[in-house]
Amino acid sequence: MNNLMINTASKSYPIYFTQDFSGLSKAIKGINKDYSSFIVITDSNVGTIYSKQIIKELQVFEKNVLITVFDAGEENKILETISGFYQDMIEFGADRKSLVIALGGGVTGDMAGFTAATFMRGIDFIQIPTSLLSQVDSSVGGKTGIDFNGYKNIIGAFYQPELVYINVFTLSTLPNRELYAGMSEVLKHGFIRDISYYNFLKNSVDKVLNLDFKTLITMIKWSCQIKKDVVDQDEKEQGLRGILNFGHTFGHSIERLKNFELIHGECVSIGMHGAFLLANKLKLITDTTLNDGLDMLRAYHLPLQVRGLNRDDIYNDMFHDKKTIHKRLVFALLDDIGKSHLSTQLISKDIILECIDELITL
């Protein structure tokens, strides 16, 4: 298996890149801990497809395995669902030597990680991300969390996994909409950090969308390397890591106001459109850079606009985002393709509203 090491201040752990689950038991053995039991947290979509394969890999340990399944969807990423996990684990007899396994996309990883971080004050967990978005972004870096009253990831913890096991074959069962949405986070990495990666993605559209596994492994590993480089330097988002929120300040508000009708990656894409516009209006990037970025989003079938929202509602909701500092909006902004910075400067309401206007369509 190919692998990559994440080295944060609190923990080092591997990311494995594979095309099946045959190496999972060996990867868990590599943690070198005697786990008392396993708790697999998955959703109603992914569990149906992959839970039997995971159970088969765990049989070698001859320990009890609990499969706890929740109804798929961002709307279930809430305290009530977490409470159900706690109850299942208590009835199962989970203890401090149990291992939580997150099997699924970003919603599953966030919730399973938060469950592990808080159950008995913290037990081990691993990530098995099955969506593109989770493989290139949410499974790496230790962010866990849940939504509260519609506010995205407003409750959570930084809690690193013991390992991340990426089987790119799982992308073959993704609906096209989920695949395209995952590309928003992939493109984000090229936009903010690496023009060589951006050019690779520009030249690989057909191979990526046709699920050429060699190209996918290269792409996912490259994205994880970029995130690793940022997270290794700034594990708990005190500075540099904020650039990974490119597009999210606009995007999270759109996601909430649409009541999660749009999936996360789609909202990030619309939000990146807003961030491109903002950088352009602030004279940080040229019209050419703006248009090149938007063309890339279109090439991967990502949306640039949202229907049915009010400009003032979006603007006002942005102040509820957890990235806001001293009631001032914080944006990750481009200086060019592959270069970015985190801006905490006061940006006029009028300029932000101009950007929002271009994100709304009737």
C-alpha cells in the first residue's frame, strides 16, 4: 500500500491509499494496540454496500464488533444522532480500549470522530472515507464536529485518528453528483496552494470523471499531501490552516439557508465563486485568473450560483460562522492561482454584497 504520514503536534499517523479493503486488518495491527472491541459507525447508504467487507477484515482479531447505522444525510449530523451512538456503545459494552471505525463520507467521519473524542473522555478511532470529499479533505487533519440548530460544525473537537484508510474503489459506487461535489475540495487545494496540482487537474478532467484509478490515486494523494503540509504546521487552525476554508465563508451560509438541500461540496463551489469575485474586486487577482478559476469549476460540473436566496440573509448569516473573529468576517483569499492568504482585514459590506449578488440566480 502507498502511504503518507501526518505529523501534527499531538500525533503522527499514516494515510493508506489502496484499491480494496484487503490491507485493513494489517493496517489496524500496525497501530500496535490490543483493542477490546470494534464499533463501526456508518450510514444507511454506505453500510449496505461495505459493512460486510469491513466485518470480514475484523474477524482476524476475534473481538466483538458493533455496527451502528444512522440515516444518511447532513440533516442527521446532530446531537440526537450522537446520543444514539453513545447508547448503542454503552449497551454493547464499549470501553476505553474499544476502537471506533468511521465508515463513510464526511458526515460519518465528523460524527464518528466526535463520538470517539467524547466517549469516556476519548477513545481511539480510524477513518475509512468512502466519498471523494472525505478522502481528500474531511478525513485528514482531525477536525470532528456536528451541526447545531442548522449551524455547520459549530460543536466539535480537534481529535486525530490512528490512521486513515482510503480505498479509491469506493468512488465507483458514488453517484455522479457526489463525485462532482468532492471535486470542489480537490480544486480548492490547487487554487490555494499548488499551481502544478491545478495544472494536473486541468489536464486530467476526462480521466478523473471517468474514474481512472491510477489518476484518482495520484490526485487524492496529492490533495492529502497539500492538506498534510498545512495541518502539520497548524493543527488547530491558529493561522495558516485557515486557508483551507477557501470558499467556506460564503458556502456554509448558503448550505444552512438552503436547509442542506445542496450538498457541502456544491456550496463550497458556489462559495469559491464568491471568494474569486471578492479577490478580484479587491484587485488581488486579475480578470483572467477569475475566469480561469470559474472555468475549472464548470469543467468538473460544479455549480456557481444558487437559487431562491436573499442577499441580506446570506450576508447576515455569515456572521454566525465559527471563523468570524471579533464580529469581523474572515476570508481565505487568492493572490494568484496556487497562492493564498487568510484575510482578517475589514472588507466593506457593499463589496461583499456585490459578490453575493453574483452568486444568486432567480
